[in-house]
Amino acid sequence: MQEAHRSLSTRAFLRILTIAGVILLLPACAAVNQLDTQPFQDYQSAISTLKDQSDQALQAVYQAELDQFKAKILAGDKALVPQLLLNFPPDQDFVWAYPAPSDPATQPARPLFASVADMRQTMAAMNTQLLNYAGLLLALSGADDSTQFNPADEAQEFDSAASSLLGQLNGLGVNTSGVTSKDLALFSTIAANLAKAYLENKRSELLTEILNEGLGPLQKFVDQAQQAMLITSVNAENEYMNQRQSLARNIIQNNDSTSLDSLLSLNDQITQQLELYKNIYNGYGALPSSQLQLIAAIKSNQQVDLAELINYAANIKQQYETLKASNPSPAE
């Protein structure tokens, strides 16, 4: 009888311990289950919008410059034809450059559309990295449970992409002195270690640490992107300055109405392009503050405020639509 009573007491005691353990675990479980993934979805959506609008806008600029260059040649400016010729350095095998690095002084100036093409390609690579980063954060938050990844492998992939990007930025003329691929890797080895720990215990503070760790590389990433936009703006301004001189001369000396129309059109085009570049520049500039907003949203369990980033993306879209309407491609 006493043995049975002792057994009942033991079971009752264990049941109490079990209930107490469950109660103690509830806050931790709630912290995991109640993590609002909507801010991560909103962040990815904003980055995706910025990427799409920037890619489309820069494609429109490229097409406008290419069409304009071709129109000049077909209108009789045959001096531009040599700018289309590829140059093969005689002292190097299986390498071509444009212009040839062996003697750049003897090569014709590179057309603006070719420079825009390089810039567009580089910015597209940067936009892809931003979107991949946003997707990784979304998967970490648990909103995208279909994505399985190894944090260490992800860090290696981001570093590899950053290394390739560094070469592209150098080709554009961006000053990358003192910048390494690790500086531009949006998801670092440190972040990967934090991500591994987060995946094991889902403590929300580790998620904010991952985002904080990404702020440094993101800022350097933004700095390089903005430098690229400034270089592109200067190239566009220089091209405009070269073209306006001869047009103004024809208007003043010959009362040429065609040159007057061309100058007015050129003024409109450069204004639109520079406004577009400014919005892309500012859109990138809004990325670090948007990530800070994401961190704040996680800590407070509130909606994320991405109004600044979304506004610039909307401005880019508007400028793209205006530019495309003013410079329809020959097929349209």
C-alpha cells in the first residue's frame, strides 16, 4: 500500500515538473512561433521592386543611346563608324579590348551606349546580389521554408559574387582602393556562423545580429553602386557638352531649325537621364536605413517602414516610363 502511495506521489511530482517545464518553455516557444515574417516579405518585395525598375530603366537608357548613335551614322556622320570597331591587341593572344590597352591614344573614343551597357550589366549584378540577400533573410525568418541552405556555403557564394563584382566595378572606373571582395559580401562568414546558431535555437536576437552584421558590407556595397552612378552621370554630361556645341553653332550661324529641334530634344533627354540616375543613386542610398527599419520592426514586432525605399523605386519607374515614351525603339 505504501509502495503504491509512493508511486502515485512520484507520478504526481513528475506531472507537476512536466507542467512547470512546459510553462517555462512557453515564452521561448512563443518567441519563435510569434516571429512576424511579414517585415522580411515586405523587405524582399521592396528590393525586388528596386531591382526591376532599375534594370528596366537602365535598359531604356542603353536603348535610347544606341538608337541615337545609329541614327547619327545613318544621317551621315560616318566619323562615328570607327567607334564600333573592335580592336585586337597584336601583342596578346585571344584577348580583345575596346579600345586596345596597348595604345589607347590611337583608338577612337568609346561610344556612350557601350559605357552604359557596362554600367547596366554591373548594376544588374549588384541588384541580383541584393535580391539574393533579401531572399536569404526571408528564408532565415521562416517565411520561405522551401529554401534549404547551408550558411557556410551561402557565405562562400556571396564572397565569390563580390569578387566578380569588384572586377566589374574596376572596369567602370570606380575607385575600389582598399576594398576587398569580403567588404562587399552581403552575407559574411560571421553572419553565416550567427545564422547557423539561429537555425539551431531560433532566438530572435540572433536574427537581428545577422542583420547588424550585414550593415557594414551593405554600406560599402551602396557606396560602390553610387560611385558607378556618378561616373555614368559624368559620362552622360560630357557627351551632352560635346554634342551641344556643334548644334548651338549651327543655330547661331546658320539659323538651322533642324539643329534647334535636335538641341531641344537633347536637353530633354539629358534632363531625364540625370533625373533617373539621381533616383537610382538615392534608391541605393536608402538601403542601409531600410535595413535598420527591418531590425527595429523585428525588435518591436511591428510593421517595417520602407516608405523611403519604395518611394525611390516608384520615382525610377516614373522616369523609366517617361524616358521610354520619349525614345521609343524603332520596333515600337
